[in-house]
Amino acid sequence: NNKIRQDANDLLWHMPPKMEHFIASNNNIRGALPAKWESLNELKKLREFRMASNYISGELPSFEESYTSLQHLDMSYQKKNGLTGQIPEDLWRTQSFITLSLAGNSLTGTITSLVGDLAVMKEFDLSNNRLIGAIPSEVGMLAGSLKVFNVANNTITGYIPSQLGLLQGASIYLKDNLFYDVNLPAPLSLCALRAVEAFDLESNPKLCPPQRNALNDFFDEAKGGDWLNDSMWQDEYASYCSWNGVTCDGTDHVTKLKLSTNGLSGKLSRSIADLTSLEELDLSNNDMKGPIPADLGLLSNLSYLRLSYNVFTGTAPAGLGDMKRLQLLQLQSNRITGMPNVPSLNDIKHGLSTFVTDCGVPSDFDEALACENCTMCCNAHDDCYPQQETKVSKSGLKDYGAFSGVLAVFFVVFCCMATLLLYVIGRYKDSGTDFTRSTRRRMRLKDDIYALSAIGNDSVYKYFVGDNIFGWIAALSTIGVQIWILTVFIKASEVNLQDDKIDLQFTWKCPRDTDTCENKGDLDGTGWAIFCVLMVAFLAKDLISGA
């Protein structure tokens, strides 16, 4: 930074032989470097040579023997045309280089495979030149030392070698080249920043497809290295549409992700929301933990969501209620403690298997999961039962208790009307006859004897025939006790799948390997037929006697 205006040849011709550092950057030094730099060959102690941002032109000279000691060479960003021609081959043999910066010139040629021999190189910058060819895979041999690899803004072609992804902690700059000519993306490890510190094409949608990045995040969060089948998931160049469990449409948008029973663990990545065209997601029967990310609710195209048989915790995402296209939602056998208000799903395709959660009893928690619109409720034993309207509720009554009350009222009204009718008929029959008092007494006695034979002498109801007040009290008390017992049974028969006191047996199963729930109960038509025969045989005598 001294505005030195001097010819480079004159300046460098007679340099002190013991010089170790020569720094003349940001000046106005002009001309070409000596074609044969004999004076530099005598500088055995020279470690650093920097002449960046001057007006140096022409080709780089051959440094020959002096390369053995030179560690830092910076001739970057020469003004006007700068340095031209190819990089001398001897330069690649200088194994002492720590910094090589020739950026911002007009250098041509290729980067040779000898770059892999620069074992202690930390900063390699050939950006903004006219280099051609491909990046040699031998660059990966610099892992452990190289921290900056910059060849941006050249005309480099071919594919990006996966070995660049091995450069631990390095920053990789490759922008503005011609990698698009090869129908291959950038290496997965490079786009995922698994080892490198930075990659300037990380956001390039063609070289680092966003959906591949999202799937890779999902892979890492779900501990993909432990999966039972991770075929193609770690391939550096394979299309993500060919990865196991991934299905794409014609435009390479992921539409299905099905990895059921595949040993997934860890957590469900928030990046799943980046798969905006996803229609089906099945991660059932794995060991995924933690909360279901709220971002899942952003997948507006999702029609099939199966996360059952995992260890998801917390409250399900509120966004589930906004998924208008959702046709199947199965979350059973998890540790979910809260469900948002999810409207009734379209159950035309999946029937009772449409919406399944852990809303049955017994539950692993103090209270079963509340889910008003679930079609199937499962309990802690993985037994399930449909949650649907009963015939009673469909008729407009609240429950079986209300139905029994209405039935009792109808029965009482019927009995009163029957009694009144029989009384009227009896009066009509007696209107044309003149029975004596003794005759009427004999007829009443005969009726009482018949009633007792129909009721049974061992029944408490026989007291209704007599006039004993204590007998009536005993009979009425018996009826009261029977009504109370009946009420207990009616309450126990209510279909409230969240009530731990119900006697209902959960006879359905929603297997791990299928999305269809099945009734495993042993009740069938034959059983009901046998039941009816036994009941008729047992009650026939009483029915006939009553008639």
C-alpha cells in the first residue's frame, strides 16, 4: 500500500539473498516477472512472496529449486489482464505450499492431479480465471489440512468430485462454472455440509436439490445409519427418487415416503415440511421419539399419514385440523397426550380405519386421549373398538339411559291403557247381567287363583293380588331394587370408549403391517342363532302361560 511505481523485473532482479518475506501487494508495480528467475533460485530462505493487486502481466515463471522453501505465494487480482498462460507444472510439485492464491487473473489450463501432493496446503484460491477441465478427485487427499478451496468463476466442467466432501472443516467455493453440463448433482455429503464448513452452491436448486436436502435432514434426524434398509440414501449422486421408500412424480417432486418397519429412531425432522408435494407419509412401526413437529401441518397435499407404533410424545400438531385432503390418520400406540380439533375425515376409502388414536381404555395415562371425531379408539393393550354413533344416538336420544327412560314411560302408559281397556270391557260384559254379591266374590277369587298360578306362588309379585299392605311394600321394594340394578347395567353398557368403567370388550385390532383394522371378535351369526334358541326354550313356558 505504498503506490510503488516500478517495473517488476527491475524490482526483483537484485533481492537480498537472506530475504524470507517479500510483501509488495496493493501497489502500482508493472510489467512481467522474469522469465527465468535466477535471482529467486538463490533465495533459499524465502518463505512468503506476495504481490497481489498490482499490474503484473505475462506468464508465471518457473520457480525451479526455490519451491522447496516457499510456503505462501499470492499473485492474486492483478489489474487489467493480469497473469496469463498456464500454471507451470513445477508449481504443483511444491509440497511446502501453505497458501497458493492466483485468483483474479487470466490463467488458463487445468488443475492437475498433482494438486493432491500439496500435503500442507491450507488455502487454495484460483478463482476468477479461465481454467478449464474437471476438478481432480485427488483434491480429497488434502483432507485434514486444506481450509479454503476456491475455484469459483472459471470454465471448469465435469462433475463435482465427492472427495471434496472429505475436506473436514473446509470452505468450498465453486460458483460460476459449467458443472451444469453434466446431468449429475453435487455430492450429497457436500450439499449436506457433513464435513465441510461451507459450500457456496448449497442453495443451488439444480446441484443441491432442496428436496434431497430435506430428505437428507430427515435421514440424519432419524438415525439413518441404523436403518434396516437405507438403500441409495447415502449414495453421493443417485437421484433421491431412487432412494428406498421414496416415490416421485414426473417432475421429481416427492409424493410418497413410506419407511414402515425399517428401524427408524431419533426424531422426525422439521425439514419434512419442505416436501411440499408429499401425499403419503408412512413411518409406522418404528422407534421414533419426541414431539411430532408442528411443521407437518404445512403439508397441505397430504392425504395419508400413518405414524402409529412409535414413541411420539406431546400434543399432535394443530395443523392436522387444516389438512383438507387428509383421508387417513393413524396415530395409535404412541405417547401422545393431546389431540387438536381435527374435523371428521372422509372415510369413504378407509372406513373405520380412517382416524385411529389411543382414545380407548385402559390408557397408559390417567385419562384416555380425547378424540371426538376418531373412527377407531385403541387402548394400552393395542386392542381397539370403533367409535361411531349407535342406533340410539342416531334416533336423537343421548344414550341408553335416555332410551330406557323413554321405554319405561311407554311401558307404563301401555299398562295403564291396557288396564283401562280391560276395565271398560269388563264393565261392558257385566252390564247385561245381574250377578249377586256372592257370585261376584267367587268370580274374583277365581281370577285371583288364575293370576297366582300365572305369577307363581314363590314370586314376591303375588302380594299384588292380595290386600296385605306389607306384602305390597315388599313387592314394590323388590321392583325398586331391580330397577336400580338394571340402571347399573344400562350405564355399564354405554359406548363411551374413554370411560374405564365400561364393560365393552375391545375386539378390534389395527395391525402394525397394514393400515386396515379388523374385528377379531368371535361373535357371529351362528352364535346369535344358538343364543336365540336357548332363550326361546327357556322362556317358552312363561310366555305360553302368560298368554
